[in-house]
Amino acid sequence: MTFPRNVIVGHDTLPEIPNMCEQFGFAKDGMIITGDNTYKAAGRTVKEYMEDSGYDMHVQFTGNATLANVEDVVSAGKETKSKFILAVGGGSKIDIAKMVAKQMRIPFISVPTSVAHDGIASGRASLKSDMGPKSVDAVVPMGILADSAIIYKSPYRYLVSGCADVISNITALKDWDFARRIKNEPFSKTAYALSEMSANTIIDNSKLIKPGLEESVHIALNPIIISGVSMAVAGSSRPTSGAEHMFSHALDILHPGRAMHGEQCGVGSIMMMYLHGGDWMRIRNALKDIGAPTCAKDLGLKDEDIIDALVEAPNIRKDRFTILGDNGLDREVAEVVAKTTMVI
């Protein structure tokens, strides 16, 4: 199991980045992977802190997490002979850094400027393609430095999406336990407990997570990070990804760009909990508390779009057994599920 060796979370923690690099014994030549907006938010400041401490930092601007962008950044890293990476940005920049670090066999530190999902601490990366997002094996960050004062300034919707992603762990775990019982799938009680604790922490504190409050970022950050760590313990995304994620990926293919990943997973989790016979209203209420979508209209979708995705979901990952089974739902049942849970 590979874990982050150092995690710093709090207000105004950005100045600690050179000290973290020094503790890890990094060489003086490094690369900052960032974007235009995230460079303005934190990347420029990180560069200044690093260079004031004697580091030579190359700034590499990039876009979405695509294979082409990963290859471009790898080429830049080799050309500049970078020995480590600082990923300063949101999920796409951190996902690119994970893949680049793996290919170049160098360490990286995750410096999130937003937390739209739990990938800031995991060893999995989501790459975009014409066939929708694909989850691939990458590397776990050696360190995480999350400055709540920076993340607080990002759009509240990103925090909502990250919280909804972690809330959806509840049904991912039910799917995992279901697969353990039906398919004798490998299972980790430790990973299960970490993921469950993360989801319950967000749900139990949902009324305290509101826009305009830096304290909301503090409440959410640790569970989001621990959720990512649960994947490192399990050696897969099983503790955090089940049928609700397959539903989200189906939406990405059928209706791309309508909503954020965590938002879609949250809505999917409501319906999957109903199929499991569990307390789906608890999930729905928590999502409503934090201002997350709970229905098709909130996601910018039509009722039939939800039904289409429910029917298509089992085809996303044939290797992952969930409550949807091997054959999935027929259209009539999918409509009943969506209507009963007030998603449509």
C-alpha cells in the first residue's frame, strides 16, 4: 500500500511547500503543472516560494486530463530535466500530474486549488476521451498541501461536487460488499471503514457546509482526502466507485458537459441506495443540505436522459459487479426507480 507521506491541511499553508519539498529531499529542479486560472490563484505564489528557497521551477500550463496533454507534459518534463512535480490546480491538473509522475518515475505533491472530487489523494486518474472518462492506475502523491484559504475562493459548486462524490461512497460500499458476498470479490475491511467514515462525516455535517464559509472547506477536506486514501488501501477504486459512478460515466457519454462528476454521482447514489433497500432519503437530504443536485432538472437533464443512463450504466464496466447485476435494469424498472426517488 502506498500512502501520502505528509498531509498539511489548513488556513494559509501555502508557504509550507518549500519545507515539504526539503523534507522529501527533492532535487532543486522541479516542474509546476497548472492552468491559467489556477496559476493566478496559487501557482504563481507557489513558484515564488519555491524560487525564494533556491529551487529552479519550470511552469507547465496544460488543459484537460487527456492522453495528448499527458504526453506533452512528459516531453516538457524530460526537456527541463525536472526531478519532481508540484500539481497546482483542480482535478484535471492533479490527474495529469499523477500520470506524468508515473511515466517519468518522479514524485509529485498535490496542491489543490479546488476539491471537486476525492482524486486529490488517490492513485487513480481520470482521463477524458471521445468514449467518456476512463479511470486508470497512476501514482499516489507523495505529499498533499491543501490551503483552505485558496480552496475557499474557488466556486462553491466545486466543493459541493467533492462532497457529493464522497457521500456517494455509501452506495459504492454496498456494491462492494454485495460483490464480496455474491462473487467472492477481494475485500478490505480497513478500506471499507475509511471510505464509510468519510461519507458519514460529510452527511452528518451537511447542514454546516454552506457557501461563503471557509469553515465548510475545513469540514470537507479531511473526509475528501481520507476517501482518496481508502483507494490506496484497497488497491482499487472499489471503496469509492460503484453503480452510481457507472451511472455518472454513462451520463458523460450520452450527455457530456451537463454537470460535474460528483454531482452526477450524488444523484446516482440516491437511486442505487433505493435499489439496495437502504435509506435513500438520508442521502437525498444531505445533498439538499449542501446545495447539491438531487434530480434531473438540477443536473440540466431531461427525465428520459436519466432513464437512458440508468439502462446504459451496467455496460460501462462489465468487470465491476454492482446492484445493477450483469444485465442491468429494463426501461420500465429504471423509470420506476427514478420516479420513486424523485429524481424525475
